[in-house]
Amino acid sequence: MSGEGFDVRIYCIRPDGSLESLMGADVGYFHGAVPNVGDTFAKWGLNDVYTFFSVQRRYFINSASSDHGWCVVVREIDSAPQMEAIVKEWGEETEFWRDVAQQEKEERDSALRDQLIALTQKKRKKPAVSETGTVKKTPKRRKPVKRKTT
């Protein structure tokens, strides 16, 4: 990991040759794979509009100040129907799996709640059942009558 800032910094090269910083992130943000030349980078923007970039170059910078990491240079590219379809499908699938995970969580929580209730409720005695299937009535015990002795 770098001493300062981020492990990966992405810069967009503009038509006039200037660089614009798009983002900085740790390698873990990219799941350990630094974007490589030829990769397409889709960056989400406002109103679910994506901007697409093509990775032009990448450099590993090992500076004198121990601030080392990857510099990824991208160029903005025009959107194509396939790109739009890919990000749309990605979003829909992500939403689907989030819903599945939420439903599974709710089901687990409900089952755990039921188990907790079952474990914490007082257990009631079950009535005895005769061979005929009827509930046996146990006679009530009478309290002994205190007799006066004179």
C-alpha cells in the first residue's frame, strides 16, 4: 500500500492533453486487479448516466517520498448500445440479488425470532390422553377441612 493517498489513481487525458483526476482507490476497490490497457471503465454519474473510458496506459510510480502505486490513464469514449445494455443489465441483476439477500435475511430473522420465543416461553403441561384418545381428567385435590376441636 502506498505511504500517502491511494494505491490506484485514475486520470482522464483530455483532448487538449491535460489530465483530470477521476478517482483514487485502494487496489481492493478493484478486487485486486488494477485496470489494464484495453479495459473499459464505466463511471456512474447523475441520473444513472454512465461515462465510459478506455484505459490507455498504466504506470507504476515509485516516488522518492515512498508514495507508490498505480497511475491509470484513461480516455473518454463514446457510449455504444452494447455498453448501455451491459450497465443496465448489471444494475438490474445487482438489484435482483440484493432483493434475494434481503428476503433471505428476513426469513432467517423470523426463524430466529420464533426459536427465541419457543425457548423463552413457559412450558405448559400437556394433558394426559387415554387410550381412546380422550383427555383424562385428573381429580382436583380438595383442601383438608380444618375441624374445630372443643
